[in-house]
Amino acid sequence: MTSGLRIRNLSKNFGGLQVARNITLDIPTGARAALIGPNGAGKTTFANLIIGALQPSSGSIHLDDKDISQLPEAARVRAGIAKTFQNTNLFKDLSVRDNIRLPILEREHRTFRFLERYDGDAAIEAEVEQLLADFRLLPLANRLVRSLAYGQQRLVELALTLSLKPRILILDEPAAGVPSSDSHLIVDAIKRLPTDLSVLIIEHDMKLVFEVASRIIVLVNGAVLVEGTPEEISRDLRVRELYLGAGHG
Ligand SMILES: Nc1ncnc2c1ncn2[C@@H]1O[C@H](COP(=O)(O)OP(=O)(O)OP(=O)(O)O)[C@@H](O)[C@H]1O
């Protein structure tokens, strides 16, 4: 049995436009992989194929030897594949703690009415407090999300995603919009993610990529140009050409 994500000959066409070309990749359990490439290379499309927001034109995706290629998005979340919540999913006028509690209640199929007091459940509350602690959010737990700095809001998104208990986590531009003075918050949080979680980071910020990734996949025109360790990638002449040329993505 192969543990982790196994992608074979994955292709996607939009009409005549081929945006994923025969992508073959393994993302083993515990991997810290980054997907980089110029604008329009197909990174978001690839992430959407993995989470099931898009169905492939051909090829397969296996998670621990289970073929998930045809599963819809919700079933893939249940199988353990999650992409970070986007800022728009946060309830800005609720506290950080309430925001983190909501997806856990939803996961546990508990009903929660906004205007009623939630009477608590020890196991759920313990999980909420653990996530707050894991993401160093305890000092901010009672603050309204609206009042947080953007980088702190992105940490709340990460904590929310972890409440889904994923096995594969896709971070789509986790530092986008975060001022460089706060990007260490994101880097530190990624470094502290559970070691048995596989992480795929799609990111334009090369400094962040080189700080957290142990494998880098370079996508160009929907195809894998090269895959390797950060050292191999930084030495690769084709990658250097790509990034020294115009259209740095
Ligand atoms: N739903 C769609 N229909 C048609 N073409 C699409 C669709 N979604 C994406 N594309 C095209 O697929 C190509 C890859 O886009 P994609 O957004 O995946 O690239 P990307 O590498 O994520 O780019 P960026 O770094 O700019 O976010 C682009 O040419 C884009 O215009």
C-alpha cells in the first residue's frame, strides 16, 4: 500500500486549452511540497483537480490506494483532502474562538443557532482550545475576527481548516496579502503543522517556499517541468531562466 497522494497522468482541458498535461506526482504522507510556476501555469487548476472542484479530463488520483478521481468535493473532504478556508469564509463579527468552534460543530453534525447560546460540550471545547493553542491564537481568542491584522486572520483560516482533520492540506497562497513584516506568522504556523499531515503549498513568495518546502514542483504550461529538493531547484538552469525572465510568478 502506498501512503499519501498518488497522481497519475492527470490532464484537464477547457475546450481546446490544455491546462493540466499528464501530471504524474507522488505526495507522500508527511510531505512538505510546494508547487511553483509562472502566472497561468495551471497551479490553481491543479489544486482544484485534487480537491474535486474540477473533474479531470483523464488520469487518476489515489489517496492511500483508494481511487478518489471521481469523488465530488465534499466526499474528498471526508476522505481527508482540504484546502485552506478563504478569508471570505470567516465570520468577521464573531470571535476567533466562535469561528473555530463552528466547523467543528458542523463536522460533528451539531446544530448551532447564531442567536442562541451554545451550551458547550467538553470534548468540542477541548478541541477548540487545542487549536487556539496550536496556532498561538489563545491571546486573541475573544477578539472579533474583524479586529485582527490580516496575517492573524490567515492563521484563523489555517486553524479552521485543521478542524476538518485533513490528511492532505492544500495551502493556496497562504501569505498572499500578508505584509512581509507578518509573513513569519504564516511560516511558523506551517512549520508547526502535524508531521503526519501532507502539505502542498501553492505560493508566489519564493522566500516562504524555500523556508518550508522539502520538495518543489515547477509547473509550466500545465506540465511538470522539474521536481526536486530546494537545492536542486535553485540550481536548475531551466528554472533560473524562467524566474529571471519576464512574467515571474
Ligand atoms: N474555468 C476555466 N475555463 C477556461 N479556462 C480556464 C478556466 N480556469 C482557468 N483557465 C485557464 O487555465 C490556465 C491556467 O490557469 P490557473 O489559474 O490554473 O493558473 P495559475 O498557475 O494558478 O495562475 P496564477 O499564478 O496567475 O494564479 C489559464 O490560461 C487560465 O486562463
